[in-house]
Amino acid sequence: MEPAGKPLRVAVLGAGPAGTAMAALAAARGHEAVLWSPRGGGTRHILGSVTTRGALAGRWPVRVAADLGRAMEGADAVLICLPPAVLPGGVVRIAGALRGDPALIFAPSGGLAALLLQRELLARGGVPRIGALPALPLLAQRHGDGSLLVTGQRPRLWLAGLPAAAAPALAALTGRIFAVPVDPLPDMLAAGLADPMALVGAARLLAPARMEEAPLRLLAAFGRERDALAAACGRVLPGLDELLAGTGALADPPLAETLHGLEFLAALGRATRTPLPLLGGALAILKAGMGGGASPHPVLAALDGPTLARALG
């Protein structure tokens, strides 16, 4: 796909490697990209541009906004790329600073974070259009000089919309931003379930050493449990092979994000009484290795019971 129409103004909230790479990709596709970091650390090397190597190579104009409201001002689309741990507080800040009516897209989905943002915006009298990507358009690692190594780009994306009727238009907008086909997903629960990175992280961390095929075998077994959970929730998801296409070797997501993703799946397993022996065991092993006890998924903990029940319905 090629971008159609005038360039878009795209605000990216979160300046980790994923957020910075998405801002660079949007700029590479001819759009105006603005990047905001909650604490400023991820933007300290950015002086008007981002340099990328690998699957996306070049130097791309990216503007840094010091203020959240200024970052979103006049935006056609706002990409929310914040870690799960800060999403409950982050959506409150975003709702309070938002002006206008941009499309708001979680990248990745953050479980059911879109429901938190919808609640905040409705309470303020807004009529939000919210999307969620279960898989990011590209994978990247940051070097010490602030440049990015892009290790893979996905040839296709998926997106859920809130309300569901908004999904096709949000998918078309996302396709313009990144110049790839984007298929709609039925709802936010499907987007949260489809996020593959917790499965990838667990497979990378727990596969036996010096067994080349072990991570892929473990990933496939995790995927079968995830698919069983999706079936118990009445959702049909893209296959892991589709979600991971174009990413090359298995990525190595941060441990905290792997744990949060596993907590999300384990919570849904308990809610639907779906046995998840491998995924539950992976979560228990990783937490034991960290010396930590059980902790709820931050977004699920912030949702009220009726909202969660409706999402599972």
C-alpha cells in the first residue's frame, strides 16, 4: 500500500524503541511525526530526526514535544505506546490533555486499555474513536547513540475498534500511516488475546539452552493454549505464523511486558475456567525466578467488574 491523500499528523506517546520506531516509520511514509516521552529519557538523543538501520534504513524527521497536550495538538492520529504498568495513569493524563477528535490507537493493545480510555473520555463528554493493534508494525532495538536497528517489518496488521463499527475506518487510517494492509478484528478482547509478544518472551526465556528448535516448539505449544482460551471467549484470532510474519528471529521483549502479558492471559483463563497449564506454569516460573509474588494485570485491576464482564460477553 502507498499513502493516499495529504500527509497526516501522527503523535506517538511513548519513546521506547517501539514508539520511536513507529514515529520513524510514519515519517518514512511521508507523514508528520511528533514524539512524546513521559519522562524525557527516550528523546534525549533526538535532535529533529531519528536514524534507523536494518529493515528500515534512513534518517527521518521526527519532532519532539515536551508537553503531552502539545504532542496531540492537531493530530489526526495518536499512537499510544506506553508500558502496561503505566497505562492506567497514562490514559487519565491523555484524556485530560486531549483536544479535538483524533483517532486514538493503542500500539500494542495493552490488554483492554482501550476500555479505560473510553471510560475516561466518555466521563468528559467525548465521543472517542479508539483502536488497538495486537502486533506492532516493526521491531526495533535502540543503540547507545539513540539510533535504531529495525529487525523486522510486518507485511500486514490487525486492528480492533471501539466502538466496533469504527474498526474499518480506523484500520484504513492505520494503513495510511504505515502503508500496509490492516484487517479489522471483532473487538478489544480479540486484540488483547492476539498480542503475541508475551508468548514469544516466555518461549525465549524458558526454552532449554542449546536446542535450536526449542523456542519455536514452546511458542507453538503456548499458541495452542492461547487459541483454546480465545475459543472459550468466543473469539477467532489470526494464527501466530501470521502475527509473527516479517519479524525474522524471535524477538526478546522486556521481561516486565512478558509478565504482564502472561498475567492478562492467566486472568482470562480464571474468568472463563479455561485450563492454561503451560502459560500458567510459565508465569509462575518467571515470577519465582524474580522473587516476586502474584500481582494483577494493571489494566484489568483498574477495570470495574461490569465493564470486564461486558468485554468477556
